[in-house]
Amino acid sequence: MNSQISGTRDLSFVLSGAAGLGIQTVEEFLCRVLCRAGLHVFASREYMSRVRGGNNSTEIRVGTKAVRAFSDRMDYLFPLTPGVRVNIRRRISPETTIVADRGVFGGEFDGTEAPFVHIPLEDMTKELGGKVYAAMVMAGVMIGRTGVPLPRVLEEIEHFFSGRAEVAKTNADACSLGYRFGVELRGDSEPLYHDAMDSDGKKILLDGSDAVALGAVAGGCSFAAGYPMSPATGVLTFLSANADRFHVAVEQAEDEPAAVNMAVGASYAGARPLVTTSGGGFALMGEGISLAGIMEAPLVVHLSQRPGPATGMATRTEQGDLELALYSGHGEFPRAIFAPGSVESAFFLSAKAFDIAERYQTPVILLTDQYLMNTFYDVDIPDVSLLRPAGKIDPTPADYRRYAPGATGISSRGVPGYGEGLVGADSHEHDEEAHISEEIDVRVSMNEKRLGKLDAIRQEALPPVLFGPKDYDNLIVCFGSTMEIARESLALLGRTDTAVLAFEQVHPLHEATEAFLSAATRVIVLEGNATGQFERLLRGTFGIRAHHSIRKYDGLQFSVEETARRVSEILEGGAGA
């Protein structure tokens, strides 16, 4: 049951059940306990767009070394309610142990060839006070299976439910019942936990949403606006809950156009603004983003992808908005687009987005997706000393011209009321003083001034990251959240002739990209959409065609095993695409 990838031992647990049973809360608690015990954890949740009913799930991988990617492998399945989703049932193998109440499930798992272990969950929860404690019982089973000592688990429960003594006691009882069952389940198997593993306190649990929000704060964000839209809402709620602590003004706007225009106005006044949204909301923001482009207003937009078109699948994942980010807005103006490949990158690139937006006075887009937003694992505490300090705004002189090119081609940025100068701004084409102009020469001059920033942004573009041998024949190319999945699939393949090239900046692309692609005998592009948007971008930019593509557009993330299998099919002459 233990993974053979990367020399680590890990277990994969999947907990599923109806919405409203506290699966997300237990997921957070469980990962906190395991992390503080010194184990490495990875969790990714899958949920339906309803408050109750349906069937939600979380995958939790626990390892002796870092685990960072979604795996199809299920060592243990813990279903709380009948109606386990098809995509989870398909992952059941003879190596999966199903732990459930047989009286509740009857013959639902007949024919799966998976061992079934009965746990009297219904009776246990009746004693505890209701089904709401079922998830905590199963958490106890999982912890017992890993070998983390029960006393420290009970300490964590007391801390987790601090100030709610009765709730803490009942949850402690529930966890203890499950823990004893988990110890029996482990039997003579070697526990993952041992005494030397205790956490040194240098790691934290972080998910994609909190990483983006904290990165924004580290980047100097002082104003955030948005309209709730899954999967981007978590960024807005985190900043709202911590607004006073981080000195960030947060506004839930009445709609997406209002949110982006508020942010542009805040930028004009000297703030460092963030707008967070998903594809449908971003589509409504096109005019506001164009406004930021012609005003040369620093603006960071977080676009968290989900399957479209329209509402699509609101709580699922996809990488289908790359071209929306590339070409949104009317007219031509520079932009940078970052696509974090990990939770750590989500933090640092969120901060970097503010730096680029500020220095080049242009919109910057942070492109994530539902999978990354709802995935968390243990990371080293970020070193914020690596980040640039907030930009400096100088007082304006009496003869200030907002759009004068300056020595670098980038205008000096002033804000109203700070200095003697008048700070103009306009949605029309304008001259250096921001006066509306329809003069042809002025138009050419201003347009070239704005577009010239792209060359400077390109000069400091992030190069793609190469994993695997430098003398590769086969190159798996990916962007954004597929990075860690592709990386672990490479280890699973065990091939010495194959490497992964991962992009965390997709516009403008680093000039080294062409050399990486040209060095490969076979280029395989891996992306979570149906039409090959990233493949098309690479071909259009460098004129290099991919030899094969692997695409996924069912609303689910790639898995390590699926990726390795599809790459193997290609390399061995199968279909694979």
C-alpha cells in the first residue's frame, strides 16, 4: 500500500460523504495534526455546488517525505454516506481497503474486489450525538493508522476547538473511538510516524487561496475588491477576515465591472489593488482592464479557472481561460501573466505580480485554477526577505506630466493631492499631460510608449523550470498547477530520456523557451483544456509544433498515474492524446 515514488513511504486516504457532514473541517484538523507530528501531508478536496446533499470528498496523502500531487491510488476509502461518485469508484482497486458501515452501504461495493472492513459507524455516532461526528471518527481511524500518539492528538483537538469545551470533548471522544479502530487496522504494519519526527515548527499548512492572499499582502496590496465567484472567493474572504490585521481595505462589490473599476480608481489614488474572480467574472471585467491599460494604472487581477463556458462546472477545475487572460480587453496594451505551479509559487508570484504591476504601470494577471486553490500541503515558512519593498511615489512638481516617458520610457507615477502637480487620467487617448487628443502623432507616440513596456517585462520573464535530465529526448511541457503532477509522474515513469518543462509565467514567454523545445526529439504538451491553448501559444510564439498533446477537460485534475500512463502510451507508440 505504500508508494514507491521518490523513495518515500506514503499512504493515501479518501474521505467522502454528503455535504454538511464537516468533511472540510475534519480535513483541516487532520492535516494539522499530522503536520505538527512531523509527517508530510497533501490534501485536495472535490465538492459539488450545493450546501447539503451530493457527495463531497477529500484526498489526503501522508508521507515521510514531501507529497505534492494528486494520486489515483487509494490505500483506504472512508465513505460516510451511500452514493460514492463514479470517479472515486473507478479508483478502487484490490489494493484499496474500504472502511465503512456495512449496514449503511449494503452491497454498494460488491464486485469491486477491494477488501471491506466493517466499522459500526452508525452506532458510534448515535452514542456521540449524531452523524455530524462521523467524519471525526474516521479522522481518528486515519490517525491511528499512521501511528501518531493519541495524547498529542487530543491536545490538538483541545487547541482546534479552543473556547468550546463541550464541542472539544465530544470530538475528542469521537476521534478516540476511531483511533483505536485505526490501530487495529494497522496491525503489524510499520507506522509512518516515529518519535524523531516531531515538527520543528518551521513548516506551515497552506492552501492556494491563502497563499495568493498572503502573497498579495507581502506584495503591498492595500485594496482588494471582488464579487464572490468560486473558486476565487477564498482569496476575498481571507483578506476580508484579516483586513484590519494586514491594513487592507476590502470591498465586496455589487458586480464584477464595479469591482475592477473600484480597483482602477484605487490605483489612481495610490493604492496597490487586487481584483479576484473566475472566468465569467473576468469576462465582464474586460473594459475595466482596458481602462487600466490606457491609464497605465498598476492593477493585479487574480483569475482562478473553472470549466466554462458560462457557469459551466462551478466547483471543478480546468485550464481553459489561458487565451481569455492573454487577449482580454479591447485594443493593445502590455500585460504579464503568471501561472503558479505550486502553493509556494502562488505566494511568491502573487507578490511578484504587484511588483511588476507597480514598476511597469500595467495590468498583471495571476492565473490559477480550482485544483490549486483547494489544495494544501506543508511548506517551509516563506522567506519574505526575497520580496521587493513597496514602490515609492514621489510628490509631483508643478509642471508634472503624468504620461511623460522619462529616462526609462516609463512615466513618473504621481497621485492626486501629493505635490503641486495635477495628476490627469483619462479613458481616451491622451497626450503627456492626460489631455484628450485625436492627433495622429500623439496616438502613435502614446501607443508605442505603452507597448514598449512589454520588451522590458520580457527581459525579466521567469524562465521555465526543467525537471529531469538535461540531455533529454522527450520533453513533457506543462504550465500552472500541473507542474507537481507532471514532476511526480516523471519519477513514476523512471525514464532517463524524458524531462518535464514547467512554465509559471505564460506571457511574455522567456526567450530560453525556444532552445528547450528545439532540443527535444519529441515534445508532449500537457494541459487541462480541450483545444490546446498553451500548445497554440508556444507554436504561435516560437513556430515549434508539439509532436503530441495530452489534454483533460472533464472537470477533474490530472493524476500522477494518469499522466504517467498517457505519456508512456505516447513514448511506446500508442494513442495517448
